[in-house]
Amino acid sequence: MATQETPIDNGVNVQALLDARNALTDAPEAAQFTWRANTEWQRGTHSNSTIETFFGLGGEQTHRSSFSYDADHPEVFASEDNGPTPVEFVLVGLGACLTAGIAAVAQNRGIQLNSVKATIEGNMDILGILGGDPDVRNGFNDIKVKYQIDADASPEEIQGLVAQSQKRSAVFDAITNPTNITVEVN
Amino acid sequence: MTGSRRAVRTTTVIVGAGHTGLAVSHFLTQRSIAHVVIERGEVANAWRTQRWDSLRLLTPNWQSRLPGYAYDGDQPDGFMTMPEVIGFIDGYAAAIDAPVLTGTTVTSVRQVDGGYRVETDKGVFEAPTVMLASGAYNRASLPAIATEVPETITNVTPLAYRRPADLPDGAVLVVGASATGIQLADEIHRSGRPVTLAVGEHVRMPRTYRGLDVMWWMDRAGVLDEGLDDIDDLIRGRNIPSPQLVGTPDRSTLDLNALTDAGIELVGRLSALRDGVALFSGSLRNKCELADLKLARLLDRFDEWALSTGIDGDLEPPNRPAPTRVAADPRLKLDLRGGEISTIVWATGFSADYSWLEVPVLDRKGRLKHDGGVVTGAPGLYAIGLNLLRRRKSSFIHGAEDDARDLTDHLAAFVDGVARRDPAAPVT
């Protein structure tokens, strides 16, 4: 009995991405994007941020809907814990970015993913943010990401997916390399 | 007045008398196409003037071959020193009796009616075709942040570097871990200067595998003959850094583990300078893992090829190199103001110098737009010797032959077409 091979489907439109790369290589100005979040203080350490629009492909773009996020600090910091701490949002960004990358790379390499789970841990000495020790940095000392991946592929191929995803990840780059930040007040 | 100078007419002007320009000259001579090879210095100029003392070719002697000419010494597995390379290319120029004008610098190439006008400091040439064989590596590419280095630091490029003794005393930061970076890091470290090596994306390669040179494997397994159709991502392919190889008489492997063993400190890619402090990327572990995985795939390919050709049993067992060791907590910062670091060596790649090319054929990054060496939008203009021009071996000495043959085929057909359209045109 002839068996039909099921096409690989991780839900990623790789062709669209490859077409976009070709188009943007010829029109590099359209590749300039600006990502945007609006944050408003609520009370204490609680803030609310909304994300709705961004700029790219030469014009203003709008998400399908507005997204809203509360951020706060936990009760052990004497806060009300109305949402994750900002540094946890950084971990969310890293995990989401690497995982999206794994799906895209797997699709491009013809690898079917069955499940992808990750635990992302950022280690931090909070004496830095408390100003208690000038030798301690504010940010993470290091970040560890542990993936559990079930895919129709060899362990080496899965390792390759995860490595390639880091190579092409915007958030991995944003965290591992310095970025100039300008903060203005008016 | 340059404009009024009478131009010498020929069919092809070849810019550069390195191995690629000479290989093209060989095929043009075979076809009796009139040409001249213009060389700013002497034959094999870059090999004479832009290489460090200890450098040897990365390819074994048996691989040193040009059309109708090959290494015939008694050490086929050795690696040529620079004087030997110069002798080899000099010998080729004499053997093919190439029409080389040495000591002649091209000052401009531009389009005119019927082809190109090539102005030099010794005279003007006009020809329907021009072959750019001026080299892909005549300029050291430095990142923009190189201009922010404190003034107390000595900056050195691989084109100017000759030997460790020329450097000031003190510690050295080598930026870049391709073939150049690892070789310079190693020899500078051996001179007694502490070395920190900033490692970004790199290509790991053992000198020998299963007892045979990696270039033998690359050659026999068909890797070096892969053409543009075999490579699914040409942007990436043309930007792959040179493999971490060194050519030494003992055929030793110089990889990051060997450098760590020697006492060189590995850090991530140099990503920024802030107030005189170098900041390194936290991506070192990922870059090393990517290189290890890529190497494993290459060695898998070698093993599969050995099995398929039936030689597997005759070879040493497939012993794989140990994974690259990365410190638990690689350094992220290095203060360049403290006086500890005296020198930065920028082994950050090279680019071609087209400052004299007044034909609009460069892309926004200053690279030549071409299809396999046929320059885009400039009929009759060709290029050779660029990385992955037509094949993986395009940037190797022995890669010149197939590329030169293909491009002279194209060039000859173009010249025939010009002659048919204008029978009076003086194309020989």
C-alpha cells in the first residue's frame, strides 16, 4: 500500500519570508522598522503598556488588535504584584523570539515539530538595583535557556535548529550586544 | 591632458597580474585574443607586499596548479611560503609568456563608445572588454567602531602586519577568528604578548581528518567544485569567513581549543566601544556551537563519501574533534585605557578596492554586482578571483582555472558578437 508523505507544517510561511528577504535586499529602505510600546504609570511600581502600531515596509502598520500588559514587582519587593516584573518580560521576549525562530528554521529545513517547550532563567544579584553594592550590575549576570523539543529529527538536527535560531534572533542579539538608548523627557 | 592622450587599442585589458589575471591571459592567448595585463607592482604583487612573514598557503602544494602549470616539487603535502608562492606565480607568468606591463597603475576605468577606456599612469588603453583581476582582498575591512579606539592603542591590519616583533610590548586584542585572526593570535602569543581573541562567526576545520588533509577531502568529496546552483543561499555563501586553518610543515590543527590550551583568552565578538571600554557579545557559546555543528555536518559528508566510494576501510577511523571549550563566564568587557592592551589587530576581513572603477556597477555596500563574474549592466566587463564567484574554489589558486576558462568563453563570444555588429571594429 502506498503511503503518502505528510507535508511538513509548523505553521510558518517560509516562502513569504524568503520572498521578503529578496524584496528587501533590493529595497533596503523598506526593511527599516520601528517597534513601539506605550507605557503609563498606574500606581506604585505598577505600569500598563499597550502595543498597537509599528512602522515598517515604508509605512505605518497596525496589529490586528491592541495588546495590553501590566507590569509590577512581586510582594517580596513590597509591591502589589499586578503583573510580571519588567525583567521577566525580557525573558518572555527571549523565549518567544528563540521559539519562533526554531519553528521558522525547522520549516525551512523540512523538520516537523511536535512540541517545543523552554524554561528561561535569568540570574540576578538584586544588590545591584538596590544600590547596595557598586560592583554588582543591575541586569542579569547570565541567562540560561533549556529547551525540550519533540521533533521528527535527529538530536544533532534539533541542536542545529536551536543554534541557528539564536544566530537569527533579534532579542538574543539585543541582550548579548550593547544598544545605544536615548531617553528624553518633555 | 589625459583626455587627449592617444589610446592603445586592444581586445581585452586585464587589471592585475596575480594568479587569476595570468590564468585569464593564458586562455586569451590560446584563443589568439589580443590583450594586455596591467600590474601596478610586479607579478604576484599582493603576495609580495601585503602578507605577513610566517604566512603559508592554506592549500597543500599538490593543489597549487594553474592552467597548464602545476607544482612539481618533492613535497606535495607541504604548504608554500610566500617566497615560494611568488616564485610559483612568477614561473607561471614566464611559462605562458604573459603580456604583463608591470609598474603600471590603473587610475580609472570608464565606459566609452565601443567598450572601456583604461587610464594608467603610463598610458591609456581602449578595449571592448576588461577583466577585473585586481584581487578581492586589497583593503582591510574595519568595523566603524575602530575609529573610537583610544589614541594610546596601536591599530594594525593584517595587510600591514609582518611579524610580532614590530608590535609594541604589552597585551594584544585580536579581533576576528578566521584563518588570519587565529594565525596572528597564535604567533603574537608565542612572542610573549598576552592575547585576547574576539570570536564571532567562524568556520572550524581540522587540518587533517582520518589521516588526510582536509583540502584533500574537500577536493575529492566535491565540496570545492560546488557551483552557484548547488548553493542555496548565495548571500551567506559569499560572506562565509575563511576556515580556521594554518599551513605548517607538521600539519597541525589550529582551532580555538588549541588557542585556549596555549593560554589565549577567548571572548565574544567585539560589539561596541564605550568610553574606551571594549564590549564583547554574549554570543560566544552560540558561535562556537554553530561552528561545531557545521563541522560535524562536513565530516559526516566526508564519511558518507568515503563509504560510497569504498575507501572507508583503508582510512583511519573517524575520530571527531572535541567540542569547542568555552569558559563558563567569558569576559564581556576589556578596558582599553588602562595601558594593559597596547595593540589591536583587526582581522575583520578584507574587501576589494574599486576606487578607480568609474562604471556604475557597485551595490550599496561597494561590492561588484555580477553573475558568476559577468558584471551586471556593463557588457564586456568581467571579474575573477572573488569569493564564490562561480564555485566554492573560486578564491583558491587552483580555482582560477575553471573560472578563467568559463569567463574567457563568455568574453570570446561577446567579442565575436561585437565584431559581427561592427565588422570594421578593430578587434583582433
